[in-house]
Amino acid sequence: MPNGSSPARKLPVNKPQPSGNKAPQLQEITENKGLKKVRNKIKLFSIRLGMDMTFLFLVIVLVIIGIIMMYSASYPSALTYENDSQMYLGKQSIFAVFGFVAMILISYFDYHHFHFLAPFVYLIGLALLIIVLFMPGDPKRWIDFGGIISFQASEVAKFALILAIADWSSKHFREMHTFRYGVLVPVLLLGVYVFLLLREPHYSGIVIMVMLGAVMMFIGGVRLRYFVIAALAIGAVIVYLVATDKLGYAMQRLDGWGQALTYTTEEMWQTTYQTRNSLYAIGSGGIWGLGLGQSRQKFMYIPEAQNDFVFAVVCEELGFVGAVLILLIFVLLVWRGITISMRAKDPFGSMLGTGLSAQIGLQVILNILVITDWLPNTGISLPFFSYGGTSLLMLMAQMGIVLSISRTSNLEKI
């Protein structure tokens, strides 16, 4: 060898000894694979790996309580006019099942795809608001498919407006403090819908749309001075319309407002009939209520108690305590939805989720103000409680979007 070096010594290698029994190793591998499959199957119900279970639980609780109370409020009317006390219950339950399926499926749909879908959804809402103008009846609010299914076009339009403004604001969130990006485009998106709603007319829908638009613009970063200017402009328009008597239908809605218990004429007694009986129901419930199913005002005193005035029956049967508990669940739902949204990883998720959660809160507040005569009777439904299959389906699908956002939110799951 060169330089007189000795050949390198090889280190001994400890070769694994063949085992005569490989069964334990194979069994361990099989068990690990099986455990992984089980974990994947229950991922849906995993607090840390799946959707936000707190939000899902609150939605399910509200839907269940809502169906129970809707049935309690509706069976006298259903039995009298349809000869089937469970008619409303059956229809609402079917839509609730479809709504639950839609909510879960949408929760797995990446909400970022709605960036692409936003213009198309807005155009769909626009088309529906135009189609409803050609429907029979007055006011024109419902699209009826041969008596098989019907729905309010404004339900789709509300979602379309939230989505459109969220899409625009997230793409231009650095310029939302300017008039061009923060005010002009969102107001145009809102204004087109408001114009069509005026043609129906659907003033309660306009109120909700305007409030939703304002919320979306505010969280999008629009400066406060623009809201002050808008409020003054809206006030001036209303004064002009009242002075020129161009709000005939709306003024009829104002007749009797605040006079449900102080009517002085036979005409006023008839005008305030529904609101007055709503107040009777709320008052007779007392602290603890008359008991589930024991309402007296739902027996034809409150017309169509299963719709906008269902919460009056809730107050009568469950009392002040039950009503407050239900409102508390609504508060928790809205708070949780906004919390999820504000911790989303992108502005679009924050805007979209906050808008959808705010819609629930706004409708609850407006509905309570109507049934207590703090606002005119304008036909604002109570989310998850008022009868309406397509409305329930839309609401649950929208909650599915919030759940989709929760999968990517920086939120500590509880």
C-alpha cells in the first residue's frame, strides 16, 4: 500500500436478525391505518380540525326551537283553513332538513370561490327582482312556480348584495376610504336593488337592504362623514315623497303606528288589530308564560301567527324568561359569527361573514320592534322562526358559508 498505510478497517454492521414472527408488526400497522380512517371519518365533528362547532350548535338549537314554536303558533290556522294542523310543520321540517344538508355541504366549499361567483349571484338577484314585477297581485313580492313552490326574490337579493359589496370591498380595501371606491360603487349596487324594490313595493325589504349596505360599507372602511351626508340625503328624499304624496302605500303602513292600545275610531281599531293582539299576547305571557302550546291569541286573534308575529306567541307561551333566553341565543350566534369572520385570514372572509351574521341580528331587532309597536307593521320575518321554507333554506345555506370561513379562521375553538 502507498506510504506503507494499512488497509482501512470496516466497522461491523449490526444487521437486523430475521424474526420468526412478523404478526405483531403487521397488526400494529393495520391498527394505525384503521385509526387514521376513523379519525378522517369523524373529522366533521372534530372541534380543532373541522368547522366551528359552537356556531353550528347555536344554529341547530335555533332551528329546532323555531320549528317547535312555529308549529305551536300555526296549528290553529292550519286546521281551520287547510284542515291539516301539521301542514306548516311538515313543509318547514322538510326545508329544515334540506337546509341542514346544504349548510354542511357549503361548509366544505371554499368560500374564496365566491369571489368569482359574486357578479353572477348579483345578476341572479337582479333578474329575480325584475321577474317578480310581472307576477300577479299587489304588492308584488313573491315568485310563484305554478303553486308548487314560491319565494320572495328579496331573500336572494339580500345575500347577493352582501356578497357583491364584500367582493368589491375586499378587492379595493386600501381605497375604501375614497368616494370612488368606498361610496360610489357600493351605492350603485344598492341603488339598483332599492329601485326595483320600490316598484314592488317592498319597503321592509328596502329598510333591510339599506341597513345591510350601510353595515358592509362601514366595516369596509368608508369614512363616517359619508354616512352623515347619506342620512341627510335620505331624510330629504323622504320629506319630498311625503310632501308630494308619492308614498301612498307606505303611508298606509304608518296608519295606526304607536296607537294599537289607544285607538279612538272603528277604522283605527281595525288598522291596529294585529299589532294590538300581539301586545296582548306579549303582556299575558308574564314572567314564566302560559306554557308551551297554551297561547290564546294564536286562535285567530293574531292573523297568520306563524309568520312575522310568531315571537309574540313565543312571549305568551314561554314568558319573559323564555323570550330573553331565545334572544340570548341569537346574540351568541351573531357574536360568534362576527368573531369567526373578523379572525378570517383575508378581508373577503371578514366582510362576507360579518355581513351574513349582521343580517340575522338586524332582522331580529327589526322584528321585535315591529311586534312591540316600536316600528310600523312592515312584514319583517324572524330568522329561523317565521314560516317560510325558501327563507329558512337561504338562511341555513348562508350559515354554511360562515362555517366555511370558520375552517380557516385564526379562532380558538371552544
